[in-house]
Amino acid sequence: MSDAYDFSERIGRVEPSATLAISNLAAEKEAEGADIVDLSVGEPDFDTPENIVEAGKDALDAGHTGYTSSNGIPELKEAIAAKLRGTGVDADADEVIVTPGGKQALYETFQTLIGEGDEVVLLDPAWVSYEAMAKLAGADLSRVDLSPHGFQLEPALDDLAETVSDDTELLVVNSPSNPTGAVFSETALEGVRDLAVEHDVAVISDEIYERIVYDAEHVSLASLDGMADRTVTINGFSKAFSMTGWRLGYLHATEEFVGQAGKLHSHSVSCAVNFVQHAGVEALENTDESVEEMRRAFADRRDLLVDLFDEHGIDVDVGDGAFYMMIPVDDDDQAWCEAAIEEASVACVPGSAFNAPGHARISYAASEERLREAVDRLVSNDLL
Ligand code: PMP
Ligand code: GLU
């Protein structure tokens, strides 16, 4: 073996995505013939709505197969700006970068704002890739734990006020939340705004689950007074439109921010896939009914799980959005998840991946039948 690959110190700071690693393991076991109930990865189990698929095919037939302008096709940037204006964000097409997935939008944001030693504040439990992206950019992480507050932000605002300071560069907010499903109240978001303004901090508002809310209302952080020129709003098509494999997302921020992040975008991905961007226009403009059907199905599944856990005396902090639930398990949640997949053939993600040990994340993007099966298996293997 040669020593030719001298791996960077930077790449050594991170591990592979835990969510994707477990779903890969579940897929491997299934390929070997095992019947795994896979509640690991956050991926809607619905087909992409037909009108979006047709729009993609039409775009291919029409020859939309070349590069597009780096930040995206004008029709999609305009549709995104119009969508943002609908949630009270004063948006313009020139303030948007269309990316291959929301993940790329987040990656570009961290790289654009964060340098070595800059402080990034995360709200725990936090989605696994925020920490990885922050570390790749060189960040020092500070964390505020929402677990003692039923995963809600409003009761944790005092803790947040103790953590955010003039030294803070960036705060990451994700509502509805992956992995808890919590939807933060408007009062909580106003609390974020007050701290961000007081300490002149930038905020990522990852709103990728905004269309999947139940008994709560989603508020776009950038719509609050004082937030327009310090928020980077992240969104994507994977969850609301069941388009995970199409890889389409975007960021919205000031034109100045877009100018800076656009450099990285143009030197890395060049642009999002051309015909996929055309399908994205259709998704934003003509898919409300399908989105609503999926939202209702997720709501029913959440309610079913709550009832099933209740029957077994398990107390869960239930969120009002996304399609995740954090359930309390053994202190060693890694070992619990290993037993869940090896003994009960149920795949879940250890809470430690989200800095919430003692929990496992369940993604209820699965049929009611499979959710019942999962709970039965966990109970009959004495895991619940
Ligand atoms: N943000 C959150 C909170 C997520 O759960 C995901 C899921 N992968 C993403 C961003 C990125 O999704 P995608 O890259 O598929 O748009
Ligand atoms: N965001 C989803 C999850 O958390 C998809 C996998 C990933 O990108 O992490 O499971």
C-alpha cells in the first residue's frame, strides 16, 4: 500500500452520515432476504406525484438536458421567490440559489459563512449533518439541549440566551424538526430573532418540513421583522413532494450572500439538473392536493404510533410536524438500535447521532401496517 493518499485533517473531523449508514445496512439485509421494517431514513414512501414526473419527462423530451445558469433557471427561481412571498418572506428571484438537494444548500451556507474557530450554535437534538457540515467548515460548536423541555424551543429560550453571544457567528434553527418533529412557536422564533439582532448573528432556518405540519402553524423565520438580512432559508423538494432521488433544493438569502455562495456553487456543482428544475416548477405550482394527501397520511400514522406507544405505557414527546418521533430507549441507544435491527428486524437511528443519547429516532414514513409490525416486533423482543 502506498502512502499517496495523505488525507486532510478536515475530512478526519467527520463520520459518514448515521442516518444513511443505517438505511444502507437495512437495504443490505433486505438484499440478503431479511424482512426489515425500515424506520431509519427520512424518506417519504409515496411515489413522486404523477404531474411532477410528467413535467420531468416533458422537459427531457423538450431537450432540457444542458447546463442551466448556475443559480438556476429563471422560472424556478421566480416560482421559489413567489412561494417564499406566500409565507411572508420578502423574496426576489435574484436572492435564490437552486441546488441539488437541500443538503447542498446547507453545505454552501456553512462554507460561505464559517471559518476556522467560528462559533456555531445548534439546538439539540439536531439533525446529524449540521454538526458534520459545521465541523468541515472549521466551526467550534456550542449546543443548547431542548430534550429537558419536551424538545420545544420556547421553554429553552433562557438557555439559548446564555449561549448566544457577540462571538456567535451562526445559529441553526430547524422547524419542523428532524429528529423530533417539534414545530417551534412564533414566540420561540421571536426569541431567536431578538437574540440574533442583539448579537448580530446570522441564522440558518431549515424549513424543509414546512409542508408537513399537523396541529400547528409553520412560521418562516425570515418573515419576522429584523430577520430578512440575517437569515438563510433552506428548503427542498425531497420531503413535501416525495422527490428525494431527484435531488432538488434551494437557499434564499440576501443578494450579497447569493453572490458569495454562488461562487462555491459555480465551482462545485455548476447547477442543479436541468430537467429536474423544470419538474420543480410544476411541483411548486400544481401539487397542493397531493401534498395535502401525504400530509394527512403522515398525521394518521403519527396518531397511530402515539396510540400504540400509549398502549405499551411508553411516554413520547410527540411533535406537530415532519415524520419523526424520538422514543426513549436504553441509555446505550447504539446497542438498543443494534438489537432492534439484529433481533427484531426493525431499523431505527440511535439518538446519539443527533446528540440525544437514550433515544431512538423513528421515521414514520412507512405504511400503518408496517408501523404496527415494527411495534409488535419491538415489544415481542422485549425492546419496548
Ligand atoms: N434538512 C433536514 C432537516 C433534513 O432532514 C434533510 C433530509 N435529508 C435535508 C435538510 C436535506 O434533504 P435533501 O438534500 O434531500 O433536500
Ligand atoms: N434527512 C433524512 C434523514 O435524516 C435523510 C437522510 C439524510 O440525508 O440524513 O434521515
